[in-house]
Amino acid sequence: MSEIASTPSNPLLVSTAVSLAAFMEVLDTTIANVALSHIAGSIGASAEESTWVLTSYLVANGIVLPLSGWLSSLMGRKNFFMFCIIGFTVSSILCGISNSLPMLIIFRLLQGLAGGGLQPTQQAIIKDSFPPEKLGMAFAITGVTTVLAPILGPTLGGYITDNFSWRWIFFMNVPVGVLAVFLVKFLVQDPPEAQKKQVDSIDYIGLSLITLGLGALQIILDKGQQEDWFDSSFIILFTFIAISSLSLTVFWLLRQKNPIVKVRLFALPSFGMSCLMIFFVGFALYASATLLPMLVQANFGYDSTLSGLVLSPSGIATLLMMPVVGKLVSIIQSRYLISFGMLMTAVGMWATGLVTPQTDYNTFVFVRILQTIGIPFLFVPASTLAFSKISPENSSNASAIVSLMRNLGGSIGIALVTTILAQRQQVQQSNLAQHLTNADPGYLSALSTYTQEMISLGVPTVQASTSAMGQIYKELLHQASILAYRDVYNFVASILVILAIVALFMPSNKPQKKGAPIESH
């Protein structure tokens, strides 16, 4: 059986085994967001305190991501992957039985540490399971977990929290984790370059700098909006820590003979440019998946389940497109596919920017499909191009960097769009409030209409006038919010159009021929 699992003739068996675990982890990253209010109420925490349930996971996850290549060589890639699955499954049980906020935060921290190695290791295993000429199809498979899980997470999370208990978002990982360990144990075999290597010493300085820098950066991104960014001494302190630590990290790693993160891989144009595009794949994917549920819940009265159902049909469309793009990569140059994907996603963002207070469920589903239909054209070609010059011995390190770039793009994207949204809401409120004067016919007409409605219900005239003004102000906030979302979607669309042009100048790639050597770096 080990012979079957190690040969490229059966890569789908290996892909199924490792993708199950990675899908579980990516799904859990987004599913907890929906359940946060339920968790806070259950364990007696405030809404602000409960956000540490997310932050603790993201900090731990972000630290382990770039280190997963080094940890794979330290333990052997298969051993490390199984260790991560077991750790993630056990910590999920502990999260599910938590009865206090500190307890849940600690176990979420452990869950993030264990889960951080799943995505990059899955990608490295699948990449090495396929021959070079089939890299496009390999990354179409990894794209199913990377792209589909964040889309389905809010839907599943909303359904579970609305109909059962938030604890089941953690308990449901247990059977998946057990099955994944069993499959990986018997189907996956490490090639020689991925087996455990003798390590003479551990780079504690590099390890400490990465931990400090990425940990501080993730806290900034997750807490910045809540703390009012640089008006907060807390954010200023962590910004200083992040900038100084990450700067020293790059300087230190470039001077090491065997660095724990191979930043020299960025010297490959195909890898460096592709990582930039993958960063914006995370930006577009996670920002859009955050904005739309917020929009429909805050302004259209959707509950968690219904807002999740707005997203789920786009997951089906994305799933169907993945294998199509996997085939196209061997026919059309990656840069053209990436540029097309950026434009398609930009069209989806622009279409969502046309939303009005009368927009219905079917329209939201349609624009969400437009938002995500281009994502496979971004992820699959960018990943294929990134790994086109990566040798098997560098697969784990490259996968770690690619996963870090995608997750950083997601974190920065969410932080950026939520900040712009808050600012634009204030601007739009100010703009609309200028019309609430006796010189504005529309305001006077609305005031008269609402006042007469109140009087017809038996409300005294003075109180009716006051209530009418309150109703108008409520409508102002509603419209200002929708206009702010429109501004944000148009902003994201403009960025994607610029990136579509930049993508045309990426390094060209030619389809790999069977048996063609892959460069080492």
C-alpha cells in the first residue's frame, strides 16, 4: 500500500486523505466567527472580550504557518502532518467542553498551533504527488479546501449555532480528525526529500523573532479597528514590536545557511510575483466573505443561517470551476488566467456596489457568485506558477510561505475593509444629514408623512413629530450604511482592476513537459 500511495499514478488517494484534514481546519477558521455572539452569551463574556477567541487562534496559526516547512524537516513531513491533525482534534474537544473564557482562549491557542501546519503541509504533499505537467490539477484540488471552506464556513456555522449549540462547531471536528489520521497513516508516504532530517542546532533567535513579529502583527490586524488603530497606545506598541521584529527576522534569515524560513525563495520571479497575487487572493476571498454577511445581517434583517445561504451557492460555482481552471493552466499562460480572474472578481465587487435598500435574496446570491467565480482563475494559476520552479526538497518551505501570504492577505483585507467601512459610514451619515433641513422638500415630505401616520395611530401631535424625526434618522443610518458598503465594494473593485493589469507583466510560464526537471533554488 505504501508503494501505491507514493507513486504519482494514484495522487487522488493521497489528495483525498490530506485535503480532509486541511478542509476541517480552514472551515473551523471561519465557522467560529458566526458563533461568536452565542459563545459570549454562553460563557458570560462581553462581545469585546469574546473576540480573543478568534485572535488567540489567528495569532497561533499565523506563527506556525511559516515554520511548518522547518518543522516538517525536523519531524518528517508525514509525522508532522499527523501530529497536527491529532493536536487539532484533541484541542477541538477541549474547546467544546470549555466553560470559561480563559479556558476557551487557551484551548483555541493550542488549536491554532496545531492547525497552522495543516494547510501548507497538505499543499506540499499534493504538489509532490503529481507530476510537473499536472501541477494545475494538483492546485485545483488544494483550491477546493482553501477557497471552498471559507465560503461554506458561515453557512454551516450559522445553521449549527441557530439550531444546536456552538459547542458542536468544535465537536464535529472529532470524527473528521480521526478519519483523516487513519487515511494519512495508510495512504501517505514521505518521499526521500520530505523525510526526517538530522538537525544540528535550532535557530532560537530566528524562531523568537518570527514568533514575536507575526504574533504582534496578527494582534494589530485583529484588534486595530476595535482599539481605534493608532489612537491607541496598545496598537502603537505592537506596531513597533511587529516592524522591528519582522525587519530583524528578514535580516537574520538571509544570513543563515539553513534558515527556518527560506526567504531567499522570493528571489525567484515566478515565486515572488505569484506570492503577491496569492496575497490578494486571500484579500479578495476573506474580505468579500466578511462584508456580505455583515451587509445583509445589519441592513436587511437576515439571520446567521440565511446570510450563510447567500454565500453557499457561490461555493458550488467555485467547486465546478476548479477542475476547469486546472485543465486551462496547461493550455493558457498563468498570467492571462490570473488577469482574467482579477477582472471577474472586480466585476463581482462592482456589481455588489450597486446594492440598494430594495435588493432581494436572489440578487445577493447572484452578485456573490460573480464575486467568487473568478477566484479559481486566481488561485490555481498563481499556485501553479509559484511552484513551477520549486524543487521537491523546497516544497514544504514554499508551501509554508504561500500559505502565510494568503492568510496575511485575508487578515489585512478584513482589517482594511472594516476600517474603511466604519469611516465611510461616518462620511455618508454626515452627507445625508445635510439634507435634514426645512429647506429640503424631500425631508419635509417624509416628516409630514411619518407624522400623519403617527397621528392616525392616536399619537399626540407633538410626540408624533418627535417620533417621525426619529424614524427619519433611523432611515438615514440605514441608507448611510448601505452607501458605505457600496463605497467599500467599489474600492476593492478598483484595486482588483489595477492588479489585473499588473498580472499581465508576471513571468510567463510554459506547460511542463512530462519528465521535465524542476529547478532548485
